[in-house]
Amino acid sequence: MRERSVSTALTINNILPTKLDPSSLRYESNMRSLADLVAQIRNEEEKIREGGGPKAIESQHAKKRLTARERINLLADPGSFFELGLYAAHKMYEEWGSAPAAGVITGLARVHTRMVMLIVNDATVKAGAFFPMTAKKVIRAQNIAIENRIPTIYLVDSAGVFLPLQEDVFPDTDDFGRVFRNNAVMSAMGIAQIAAIMGMCVAGGGYLPVMCDNVLMTDGSGLFLAGPALVQAAIGQKVSAEELGGAAMHSAISGTIDFREPNDEACIARIRSLIEKWGYRRQSLWDRKQPVDPAFPAEEIYGAYDASPARPYDMKEILARIVDESRFDEYKPEYGKTLICGYARIGGFAVGIVANQKLHAQQTDHEGHKRVEFGGVIYTESAEKAARFIMDCNQNLIPLVFFHDVNGFMVGRDAEWSGIIKAGAKMVNAVSNSVVPKITVIVGGSFGAGHYAMCGKAYDPRFVFAWPTAKYAVMSGDAAAGTLVEIKVKQLERSGRKLSDEERKELFDATKKTYEEQTDPRYGAARLWIDKIIDPMETRQAITQALEAASLNPEVAEFKVGVLQT
């Protein structure tokens, strides 16, 4: 490990300096707090991975079928599965017994070293039926595959649409039908797709495998637009499931499937064999060298990060434990200090980094007046710097990584007079029209328009990761609760009622509790605003995985920004 003293030589060599004191009480407090939160998340994740629970797993095994996760373990190269969307539908659909992980498992994996997207129905959760979030999760996985040109494998074992909620699954652009539309679009784009029917595949869901490049089916599975009961009700015909749509029929008579396999194990072995013979397409333009570990250990991120708004921390301490060799070419370091911009490598990939700095900074304005700028707030100078930096990265084909811990843009007379709206619009424009891959990591707060300018979900980042400490909302809990309570108090006063201080505090606490539940990253991950909640120590690996996925897409559109406010 490198010497930690800050020196001129270190600055000249562009190595991020570090001033951490692992023996300090603050470091130890931060370490414990974040470690406890990560442990809580991991325990919840293990529970979600149980799917429908032991009885449902026994039922799946009784049919001589593997569970979804057992299938993934056989298919993916050991240790390569990078799950996405695990928290989908978390604490949703509880009136229907819940739907852990939305009843479908998605994520990146490697098969014979080749990166693929896996979309795997979990039949232990309501027979793999599609809830509204199930469709959205599948579509999110397909959209990631489309943007990054990732070959996709579907392991199908689903009863179809969850009928009690059909109105929220069937008709819209992010509902069930979009899945098949994406199948067709992906095929036209040359994105390889393999589907294996390893259980039930009924009704409209039958289109998914048949629109893929290769279709496999195991004995005992069923593929039909209408099952035996519905066929009898509709046209009075009595027919067995096997005769109607079994593997033998589709292999020998309809010719719908390409490979008939006796069981799950043989089917997965066939998929691996097919993929092993694929050719290679052009790789992308993003520059990559041999990765070099950071100069400082990743576990020190726990002590470097401080979630307390009253105790600012140095974002550079975080970056020093993520980027290769802890080397960072900072862009305009003395200007707009509440946003850190600069060039580095992560996992060997060249990247441009835009990160909120949480330390307060002294800035001199155009009239020579000095002021203190608050960490985590985007000022006019910060926004202008970031906009220019983002454009430079697009000009030079450098992917962008955004680290969020942002309270929003500065407000008030001085900010308005300085042109904060113009500068913010310029930054949003640059982010919106950026054509290089964008990856977002929500470290702490991600509030208001600052969330947008830092490449929030609406601005098409290829991946959105969040630490367990992330907060995701229009404004912080205290600010929102204060605003909402004031509105409520005025409403009550207009009706002639005045609240006591105790009643006012109770209302504030109740409002804050409800609001903060919605700012929790698990709430956002349940709704797929976040692709994955990550251990802060694994930030470097997550970004590298995302960049490897992005490198499969060699196409880069022309960079245009349109009208920029000046």
C-alpha cells in the first residue's frame, strides 16, 4: 500500500491524496454504521432469494424440475452471475401473498466467458405468473440488452399473466406485450436470443420463445396459446396437455422447437454448447488497459463515507478507493469546487467522473467577493464546469460515471443573479444528449433537479447502482416533512383549528417517517428505479461489470447538443 502522507509529488503524479485516520472515533463510527446497514441489506437479499419458500421449492423438485436459481448455477460460469433487480416488487402485492423479486430473476452472466443477459422465470413464485412489476423487470433487462447489444437467454417457466391484476399487466407500453415487441426488435438488431421452455409457457407468453433465434424444450413442459381447459371451454375439444403442446409434438409435428431435451440438466448443457460455438462481433471504441487495483483498500470506504448532513466528507477519499492506482486527472480543480470532474480508469476502462463534493469550499465570485459554498449543492460555476466536461468526454469517446450525493441546485437571489438556471439547463442538456455510456452510482442523497443533472434514471444511464445509504426523492425528509406540515397546519387553521406544539411535532414525525420510507433505496429498487443495491466495497466491480457490458455495443451516435444557454 502507498504512503498516505499528502505531498507535492503525489499531486503532480495525479494520485488522489488521502487524509483518512482509521484510528479516529469518527472513522470507527462510520465503519460500524455502514457495516450494519450492509448486513441488513444482505440478510434481506437472502430472504428474497428463497423465492416462494421451501414448500414451493419442494413442489418444483417433485415435478423433476430445477428451481430458477439452480438453473442459473448450472448455466452460468462459476461466480459470474451479477444479479439485477433483486428488490423488484419488494413489499408490493402483499394482499396477494407478495411476489419476491417479481417472480423473475434477471442479471448479467458469462457462459463460456461470453457475457449474456439472463431472464429466468421463478416458478416457485405464483407459478412464475406475470405481475405488473414482472413485465417491467423483464422489459428493463431487455432494454439493457438492447442498449449494450448483450445476447439474451430466457429460461421460461411461467403460468402467464396474473389474472387478478391483468389490467396492469396487459395493455401499456411497459407491459406484457412490449416483451414480444422487444424480442422482434432485438432479433432485427442482430442480438442473439435463446429461449428454453422448462415448464409451462402459455397464452400470449408462448410468443416469447418462438420469436427467439433458438428454441429448446424439455419433456414434460407445455407450449400452447390455450391450455386444455380453455380449449375445451372455447371449442369443446378434449385433448391432453402433452398432445396439445408437449415437447414431442412441437419437435416432430409442429416443428416449433429446435431442440427437445429430456430434462433441465440436458437442456442447460445444450445451451452452453450452442453459445460456445458463437462467433465474435466487433468490439466497441472504449479504451481499456490492464486493470490496476486502487492504492488504498476498498474496505476503507466504510470509514470514509459519512451519512450525517452535519459532518461533510471528502468524495475524493471515496474515489481514491475505486479508481485504478488511485490516479485521477482532475478537471478545473479550483473552479466550481462542489462538483468534482476528472479522468481516471476503473477496471482498466478510461472514464470521465462527475461526483458531488460534500466538503464546503471557498469560492471567489466575478466581483472578487469570497463566499462559502455548501458541499453537495450545485452552484453556477459547478454546473458550467460539469457541462463542459461532459461535452469533452463525448468529444473524446470517454464513458461517464456519475457519483450522487446531491442536495440540489443553489437557490436565492445571488444564485439567480449568477444565472443558475442557465447553467443548470446547460448541464442537463449535455447529460441528455450524451452519446457515450453513462453509469450512475447513488452514494447518498439524490434530490430534486440535482438528481436530473447528475444523470438520474430519466436520463438513460446504462445502469443505476445505489449504496444502502442512498436517498432518492424530490427533497430530503426534513425539508419535505417541514413543507408538508406547514401546508397541513394552514389547512387546519383555515378551518378554525390550531395545533399545539405537541400535535405539530407528532404530525411532523409521522409525515417524516412516511416520506423517508419512500426515499429508502429499497423503495426505489422495488420499482426498478435502481438496478442494483451494492455494497460500497463492490462499487469498483459493479462499474467494471457495467463497462464490460457497454463494450459489447460498438455503435456511437453523433454527439449534438442543440441550443445551449449562454
